[in-house]
Amino acid sequence: MQLSAIAYNLKKYFKFTQKRVKSGAGLLDFFLKLKTTLMEAYRLILRNLVFANLQTV
């Protein structure tokens, strides 16, 4: 009887731990990192273009 009660409680516990609410915070973090990376790349490209322009003058 004890083993069946333990098994029942373990089943309930595993079902409870697997149900997690997906908040979307991970997706938001991904987009913020993507935005930052693209902004840095844009600035780097502009800086190189300006530097190349100064070299040709």
C-alpha cells in the first residue's frame, strides 16, 4: 500500500513540475540581444565607411 501511495504522489509531482508557464521572457531577451548586435554591426559599418571616405580624400 505504501509503494502505491508513493507512486501516486510521484506521478502527481512530476506532472506538477512539468507544467510551467511560458512567459515569453526568453524570446524578449533574444530580440533585445539581436537588436543590440544589429546596432553594433550598423555602427561598425558606418565607422568603416567614414574612415574609408577620409582615406580617399
